[in-house]
Amino acid sequence: MGHSRSGAGGGTPAEHLEGLLARAQNGFEIDEAVLGQARDALMHQSELRSCRQCNEPAGPLGYSTYRHIFLLPDGSSLLLWELEHNTGPDRAPLFELYADEEALALAERRVHERIGGARWDELEGLPLWLPEQLLQSVAPVGTSRAYVSDNSADHARRVLRRAENPDRPGADTEQLLATAFAHDIALAPKPRRRSGGPDATWCRFYEHAFLLAGGDEIVLWELEHNLTADGRLVCEVYLDEVSAELAADRHARALGVDL
């Protein structure tokens, strides 16, 4: 489901915008005034904001949201949001473009309802715990991976950057992951939750697998939980599944919570 995207050095902002419009199903909905501003931008940058995936026997269904930033001559920035998903009949990549984040949120919800399963998202903006309907269990992760070549080294950097555990992977792992050229994200089939009341808990495990330039594979286990003193949602990253499991159990015992 990957697609190459230009950064600040990949063509002019106008050329980048035309590429977005060419593949977007709804490009005609973007106001001409907004398009004019983007065409006159001095620079542009693209980045992955979120990704959600539900593994199925016929192959993974999911979507990614990209944020395209255009630096305008007056020093301000203009944002366009691109939603890429494979929920069509043939599962070919489909693209939608939005200038309004609320419209994007509606589109993401629509696609999420099509793919079902649980939510995977960047930590920014997540609520303390997610709505009950998003906590339903999903099908077990398959043994085969669906690797995507799409800013994989940057994805690895983001995963490590948001990790708050002191024993997170160190500089050696970061250096290896800088050579990653493909990755796969999967929700581990071990959801942990205790819902109801103000003490509802959230605990999920995600498996981030990376293919390196030398042919090796590195897997990061991400533990996402709100088993903190103030109920804040945090992320921890480990190099193996056992360490992630032990950390979750340790946090739960410290709070007297049964996962």
C-alpha cells in the first residue's frame, strides 16, 4: 500500500501538489484558493501521521494518513491531508485529499468502519483511553508479514522517539534501523483491558518489523498503556515480546490492577 512521496527536495511544491491531485479521487473538492496558495509555496514536506491495519487471511486491510506541509511566502504553513487505503473491491491503493482536518476525521472513521479491527495510531492526540467499540479483539496476526516500503527508517525513528521507558533500545539499534527500507505493523493478538468506571485501563502490544539494507530483520515490540500514576497514555518499546509482557505486568502490579 506504499507510495513514494516527495519531501522538501523532491520536486517543486507545485509539482508535488499536482501529484497529489492526480491520484486523489476527490481532488476537485479542494478549494481553488487553497490550491493556489500551495502552488505558490516556497517549500514542502510530507510525513506519515498515522497508520491502521487489520490482518485478514486474504491480506491486510488498512490505511495511512499523510500530512503534506507547504511553506508559504509569508512564513505561514498550509496543510493538506492525504488518506491512502485499500478498501476497494480489488484492494488497490485509493487516495483521498483533504484541506480540513475535521473532514479527514470523518473519512478516517468511514474507512475504519470498513476494515474493522482495532485502532493503531500515532500517540499525538489520543484520548486517555479509546472508545469501547475500538477495544474489540481482532484476528490473530498471521505468520507472514506484509512489508511496505514507505519511509521505513523514519517510521522506526518515530517509534523509538516516542518510547518513554529508560531501557528502550539504544544507539546501536537506532543506527541499524536507519538502514530500514521496508516495514510491517501488526497488532499483537493479546489485547489487555479492564473497562468500566473511571479506572478503565488500556494496554496493547504492537509488533513493528523492519527489513534492513543487509537483509536482516529487526522487530520492535511497542507497549501502549495508561498504567501510569496519572492515567496518562504512554508508549514503551522493547526488542522482544517477553520484555514487553513483563513490563506490562510490572506496571499493573504497581497500581494493583489485574490485566
